[in-house]
Amino acid sequence: MAEVGHSSVIELDNMRQLGHSSCLACTHPDLKLDFALEGPNVIRCAFDFTKEMTSFNGYVHGGLQALVLDQAMTCALMAQGIFGATGDLNLRYKRSVEVGPSVCIRAWVEKRFHSMYYLRAELLQGGNTCTLASARFVEKELEA
């Protein structure tokens, strides 16, 4: 397995402008995910889900949780200067996510094997882990 590099918010911003400027999760008025660097390999973002994003019993829809976690891992990869496409995405829903209290998403690249990257992410609310995600991303070149 190859080492992963260090993340950079400047690199993430550059990659977003180059090939990711119309991303739903980053540009939707109710989401507007804006990531900051937490450590050498970890990015994080805090935001609020709205009542329009709920499902059963008023909890946040699991599909929206999947969207923001997938996006967080995409951005973690871009923060290392790499474009990638999700090959598979696995989620573990541990606690229901409520509307109101802010959530925090953290994402990081765990390892690399050739052009395959293994990433993890978590969605936290009130200090509790609500949803865990893992994914494999395939490195992609930016198409003209």
C-alpha cells in the first residue's frame, strides 16, 4: 500500500474550481458544505439539516446522509490533489440524526493501492457518532 499525502484546503479549493464547481452538496443553498482542515489528512465541515430533509419520524433522511458523507470523502481526496469517482460506498447508521442540532462531518483518506483509494467518514451530532461511511474511490483524470 502506498502512503497518502497531506491534505490542503487550498488544493481542495483549486480542485473544486477545476472540475467540481456544480456539485450539489457544495452548492445547494440548504447544504453549502464548506470543509476545513482538521489535521494532516482529515477535513471537516459543520452544517445544519433542515426539516425539508427529513423522513420517518422527522429524522434526517438516510439518503441525504449518504450524499453528504460521499461528498466529504470526495473532498478529502481532492484535498490531496486527486479527482476520483466512488467505486463503492458502505454506510452504518448508528443513531438517528435530528433536525436542529448542527452536525459535523469528518473525512480522510486511509490508504492507496495503485489508482484505488480507501476513505472513511463519519457524521457526528452532539458529540455522538450517528453514521459511519467507508468507500473505495478510483482515481480519474479531469475530462476537457
